[in-house]
Amino acid sequence: MPTIALLIASNVFMTFAWYGHLKFTSQPLWKVVLISWGIAFFEYCLMVPANRMGFGEFTAGQLKTIQEVVTLLVFAAFSVLYLGEALRWNHLGAFCCLVGAVWFMFRG
């Protein structure tokens, strides 16, 4: 469980680093790149320990699959709560496909 908690926290930082600047389009690009790098530092400080702790309990492929699911869940929440975008039926369809990927990855 600590691995997944760290992956969630890491993805929150990653999502803000990659997409948080979209609300500040009037800012110069160089400025948002530097700020994004600063935010991404904290993402790495959480992602690397998450993968290190999780490896052994999970395979590398399983860790990556978990990370992708977490990324999409965090991004879905971010896009609704921060960017004010709506979730549509095709988002649910894509997530269902991802659940299928998880099933295949974790299958014995």
C-alpha cells in the first residue's frame, strides 16, 4: 500500500507539472517550464522510492501498469476539478480498456 500511496502523490505533482500551467497561458513559456521542473522534482522524489519499494512485491510491468491507472485517475480528477472539463462516456470506455490491461498484467 505505501507504493500505491507514493504513486498517487507522485502523480499529483506530475499532473500539476505537466498541465497546471494551462490556466496561465499569458505567462512566458520559459517561466512555466522552470516552474514545471521545480514541481517535477517532487514527483521524482516520490516516484523513485515508490518504484524501489514496490519492485519485488510487483514486477516492473505491474508497477508500470499501476502507475498508468493512477495517472489516468489523477488526471481525470485534475481535469474536472482544476481545469473545469467534463468527463464523457468515451473517458469511461478508455478506462474500462485500461482495467482490461490490468487484468492481463496481473493474471497468473
